[in-house]
Amino acid sequence: MLDQIHLLAAVTILGVLEQAYFFLQVIYARRLFGISPPKISGPPEFERVFRAQVNSSEYFPIFLVLLWQAGLFFHQGLAAALGLLYLYSRYCYFTGYRASSSERLAPIYFSTGVLWILVAASALGILHSLLSHYVGLNILQLLTA
């Protein structure tokens, strides 16, 4: 069983480490600009770092669910590769947003595209699983016949 999920687990840990890095960047920005919690406003430079971290945190649960569903029901290798692309695009989003709000756009569009591919892979995998389990219809056999 573990050999069927080890890539997903590795990408998950990388994602958690990325989130921790983003959290640390907010702490450093708070210290740099003298913004004590619970304040969330300050100079634009601080607010961009803060928003980049919050936005990334909001999407992280969605990413994890889609990563694991696509990996379990469709293909672990493809899901893990897409997961790495997503994490890289989120890093680019974070660093771009830190520099300028307009620099976040290309990476956010790319990461959203990756999420949609994960949605499609998840849906196809789950549909295939449901059809083969409840209807006895194996789509893969039909497509390769």
C-alpha cells in the first residue's frame, strides 16, 4: 500500500514545508515593518507578503484534497508531478506578490490551471472507479479495445 502513496506523501510534506516558509516570511515582515499581531495592515510591502501567505493558505486544503484524489483514483505519478508544478507556481506567486501585486498574476493563473487538471484527473478517476465497481463497466478496457 505504501508504494502506492509514497509520491503523494512526499509532495504533501513539501507543501507543508512551503506553507511553513510562507508563515515565516510573514513573521519576518512583521518584525521588519514593526507590525504586531493581530494587526494585518501596514505598508504595502507588508500587506503583499501577508496577502500572499493568506491566499496560499486558503488554497492549500483544496490542493491537498485534489492531489490525493487524483493520485489515488487516477495516477500517483501524474498527480505528484502536477503537485510539484503547483507548489513551484505557488512559490513564484508568493515571491512575485512580494515584489509587486501585478507580478502575482501569471503564477496564479498557472497554479489555477494545475488545480483544474487535478480536478479533471480526480473526476475521471472517481468516475472510472464508480462505474467499474457499481456497473461493472471498465472504461479503460473499452478505450483500449
